[in-house]
Amino acid sequence: MRRRLDTGNPLDDKILRDQGAYHVAFSVHRDAQQERWHYVSLPFTLGLNRPAEIVAPKFAGDAPDWKQEWTEVTLFYPGQVSWPHLNSKRHAGAEYIKKGVPVRYRHSEAQLAHYGVEAEFADAIRRQWLLTMLAGVLLIAGFGVAVNLLRSRRQGV
């Protein structure tokens, strides 16, 4: 990715400065012209030619030296979670949100990916869980009936 530090459009773009540090997060949208399907990252600090979680070193010429150290960024599907839900008593981390504690200190990307899918498909998961429970109860009841029938046959013989 490449851009000028100052694009000349301060109302549209953040003016960046050499030696500056910035908070960034990434998102990738998947064929989503009218839908919300996308992946996001947790926030990172970006340093322009200075120490940070992601360092963008200054270079001269047409392209950077691609031998510098890389930073891997994990993207995950965040699901559909509302701000009121995150701040409600139903959400165990609501007190941390109110205190301004970053999500990174409470959850990993893997947890957030799991929660995102769980939140998105909660109704389908709940329905499948109920069907599984019903099948289990019927299986146990059927087994109980079969055992009782066998016992009554043996006692009658």
C-alpha cells in the first residue's frame, strides 16, 4: 500500500507526518456491495519510521526493500453485535468497555472470531441445540422403555 503523507485532501484523508504514530485497524470486504460480510482486525499502532507494533520505514526510490521484517495481521469475522448489547448486563465485559479498556486485553482474535459466528448464527445454533436435546431425551426414553420391556419378558418367562 502506498500513499503520500499529505494527499492535499484534509477533509477526506488523515495527514500523516514522518516519525508519527497512529492507531490503525484493517478490514477486508468480501463481495459485499449491499451486505455486511467483511473481516476486521484488532487495532494496532503504526509508526512511520519509528518504533510501533507495525513499522513503516522510510525508503527512497520506487519501491521499498522487501527484505524488512513483516507484521502479520489476523482478520476475523466480527458478527453483528450492537453497542447497547456490549454495554448491557448480559455482556460480562460491559464494565471494561465503560472504563475504556481495549478489547485486545480481554479477548484474542480467535475468541472474537468465535463470538462473531456465535452472535451471527445464534438462532440457528439454539434451534439445533434444542433439536439435539430433544433427540437425546427421546433416545434415553426409548432406551428406558426397551430395558423395561426386556425385564418384564424375563420376569414373565
